[in-house]
Amino acid sequence: MDRTTGEIVDFYTGYDEAGRLDRRASFQLERIRTRELLEQHLPPAPASILDVGGGPGAYARPLLAAGYRVRLVDLVPAHVAQARAGQPPVDAVVGDARALPADDHSWDATLLLGPLYHLLDRADRLRALREAVRVTRPGGVVLAAAISRFAGPLDFAATGRFTSDRLYAEAEQILATGHNHPGLGFTHAYFHRVSELAGEFREAGLPGVTVHGIEGPAWPAADAAAGTPNERTVLDGALALARLYSTEADVLAASAHLMAVAITPGGR
């Protein structure tokens, strides 16, 4: 286990990932819009879905309920145990996105909804994407999430934490390099520019890539409105904008997360 892998396993072993998507307005936007994008881009059920980095099963379970055949692969043993133990139980195994435990062309679609931002080196991200291409049938679909280069500093501002020279320096560093440091409450991570994410897809053999902004540009407003009388109204407006501006190039990077989608080559 390399240092980065160990850090990820340690972080998520002590973190309530299963409850994360209910905790903040922006996380609720992430959940709603991710499920909508999956519904939009996945082949119809009962297609087979490999959910790589699927955590405790936040998206695997709704897919199972919709009639899909799903296997979850996650680096964190605690997540795999949670996925197996929940209702309905998910077929889940421990594995690494860079070396998937799956045969060539054995899945109709492959999801990478977490691995890319935990892989700091571009070579590792390309390896994970190429693995997704390898295990997905020709004409299948690969969907991968990334964290936007601008998400961290926007989050600091929305939650009233952008108040020190230290955080300003961290924002400058993230802007320049894309690298997040764990002192900010997360693991070491890589935050993408939109062009980088699309470029990595193309280099991995997925040329027809479309990038969506998941939460849309108003997610900081939704977080800032939490606990106010306008909380629900602002959240609903942010969701409407996320849908409206889903692929609007001029505002994509304002989303906290990006979703890249492409069809694997060779299909009819």
C-alpha cells in the first residue's frame, strides 16, 4: 500500500461518507444532479454497471432499485463492508481503480465517481481511465467525476471561512497547481480544470467527451443560505440553474464537481 492509498483508507475509515450527501445543501445538489446525470447517460436497465470508488453505495443502491446489475469496487474496506451490509446489499469488493478486478469488455458502463481526485499524478488518472475503457464493452459508457479547481476557495467563502492569510495562500496554491493539502479537512487531492479533465479522457481513448457541471454555479449561495428563511428557495433555484447550465462552457468550472461522459470506441 503506497502512502497516498494508506492516507485515503485512513481518512475514510474514520469519516461518515454514508451520511455526507445529506449534510449540506451543496452535497444535496451533488446527489440529486449526479443521479439525474446517471439516468440521462446510462444505458437502460438491466444493463451492467461497474461502480468504481462507489463508497458505501450511495449510487449503487438506487441503480439496483432501478433494475441494473451493479458491482461496486472501492479502495476502502470499511466502505465495502457498508455496501454489503446495507439494504439492498450491494455486490462489493475491495479494489484499486488503476487495476480493476474485471475482465475486458465485461460491463455496459463504468462509473468513476471518486477515484480521479484521489489520484495525484496524471499518469495514475490516465491509468484508471484506461482501465475503465478496458472493462467497458465497445459502445458502452464511462462516467467520471472530478473536483473543480475552484471548489475549495469557493467553499471557504460560502461558509465564512475565507478569513485568513493562510487560506488565501492555500487558494493561490490550489489555483496554481491543483493540489489540495490535507490540512484543509480532506486528503491530498487533485482538483481539475475543465480542459484537463476533457484532455485526460481523450488521451485515455475516450474522444467524444462531454463535461457537465454537477452542482451548477449557485451551490455556494445554497450553502450560504443554510439556516435562513430562504434556504429552500435558494436551494431550489440553485438546482434549476444546475440543470439549465449543465454543459454551459462559460460556467462549468464554477461547479464544485464536474462529470465527464464518453462512449467507449468500437460500438455501432
